[in-house]
Amino acid sequence: MSPEAEKTRREFLEDTLRQDPTNTFARYGLAMELAGSEPAIAWTHFEYLLHHQPEYAATYLQAGIFLIKQGRLGEARQVLAKGVEVTGRQGKYHARAELQAALDDLTER
């Protein structure tokens, strides 16, 4: 087996980001990969995407869910609301509906 085949998903994503720190998909993947095991590091990647790639719609729902799981409900509301705005502007109505449903569910808490 080649050394590349033996790499974990995390190692692959970290290597990809070392080669291209602006790789949005790799950063998003790494945030998702680390969300359960290393939340502080995962958040740095979500936060980077929210600030540097604000049009990357997928980040909003997953970052919102991440924040809810961390008990950071106020921040989650802000992220989800921003995601509703971004996806609405982009015409991504299915994604917008998912974000709105998550926001509505959070509001009911």
C-alpha cells in the first residue's frame, strides 16, 4: 500500500490545507472531521470559512449545528440567520429552507 493510501482523512485534509490554505472544501471537510473530537480546532476552521468565504453556503448549517451542540445558542442563531440571508440571495431555496427550519427550531427552545 502506498503512503498516500495509508493517510487518514484528517491527514489528507491537513496536507491539502498546507498546500493551499484557501481550499474551501478541504477546510470545511476538516472542520466536519474534527467537530466531534476536537471542537476548539473545528471551530477555528468554521470561523475562518464564515469570515473569509462567506458565500460558501454549506458552512452556515453545519456551523450552526456545531454551535448548538456546544451550547452556544446565541451564536448559533446569528450564524443560521446569516445563512438564511446568504442562501436566499444565492437562490439556494432548499438550503435556505433547511437553515430556516433549524433557526425556527432553535427559537422554540
